[in-house]
Amino acid sequence: MKIEYLGHSSFKLTESTGTSVICDPYDGSIGYEMSGVNADAITVSHGHFDHNNINAVAGDPIILDKECSYDLPGVEIDAIKSFHDRQRGKQRGENLIFKFRMDGIDVCHLGDLGEDCSSELIDLLLPVNVLLIPVGGNYTINAEMAKEYVDRIMPDIVIPMHYKSKDCKLDIDKVDEFTSLFDEECVEEIDGNELELMRSDFGGETKVVVLRRSK
């Protein structure tokens, strides 16, 4: 499978036979645009402008924005309800976590998760090979909370998202706040926005992989 980072909290996940899903497409209000993308399905974690710009995706994709289980060719998708804040949604509402299984790999996109780490939620998420996790704080969990999720879930690969980048206008922290919590040898910064994975790639210590949005 291939993971392509589109910026902010948006990724394109592509299964080996070509089925693709785009997570949380954003609009230009965050400081940069999405363009030239298409997919078979779009997942939307919640209805905020930086996560629900479905018009940015070409074609005729299926829209998944509610709790559900859904099958595409080669891809199993489950949406799990969570909260956008630490007060069970009283501040910012609900958030959907999406789990994908493709090519034997379990990928979890946490959306704009804001709630404290709990055993109940962790049990719903496991197992996870690749964890796509917000780390910027303010509107989501911050670096320290994200580290607790990583320690509890113990994925093979962690890809941070929803952090302050060069062009981002949002008041959130940089990714370094998160990566500094890990041993240096466990963090890899890739000069690109794509990662190709096979089931055989996994095993051993959790690795943090920072992808960079292409221009």
C-alpha cells in the first residue's frame, strides 16, 4: 500500500490494486490549497473547514462522514466515534476516527482527536500498524497527549499530522514538539510526501516518520 501526505490532516491511501481513499480534505483557509487529487472514497472526521472540503477531490467518490463499516475493493473501513475535546464534545463536538485495512495493514487516522487517552478507546482502535495522529495541540491533542496514545497503541509506524508547517495559518505547534519526545534513532524525516509499505516491513520498535507536503 502507499500513503501520500497531502498536508495538514489529509492523506491519500492507495491499496495495491488501485483502490484509494482520501482522508480529511481541507480548503485554502489554512494557508495552502489541495489540488489535482481524486479517490474512490473520502473520509471526513468532522465538519470543520480544514477537514471536510470534499469538493477538492475529483471524480465521484463515496463520502463517509458517519459511524459506519464499509467495504471497498481490497479495503475495509470502520468509523469510530470519539470527541474533539476533553469535555466529551461540549467544546468542539464529536470526531470520527477511521480505521482502514488494506494489503493486510491496519491504518488508523485519528482525525481531530481531542479527548484523553482511555483504555476503552484504545481497545476499540487496536490493532494498529500505522497511526496517523494529530500533534499540534490547541484544537486537538498536543504532543504529550499524542505520545501517550503512541505508547498505549504501540503501532509500528507513527505519522504525525495537524501541526504548524511553513504555510499553515493555524495557531498550532510545530512537529518538533512531538518528535523531540522520542529517541533520535526512532525518528525519520523524509524529504517527500510518500511512503510505500508492505506487511513484511513491520516488526520491532515504533518508528516516527515525518512526511512533508509536496509543493
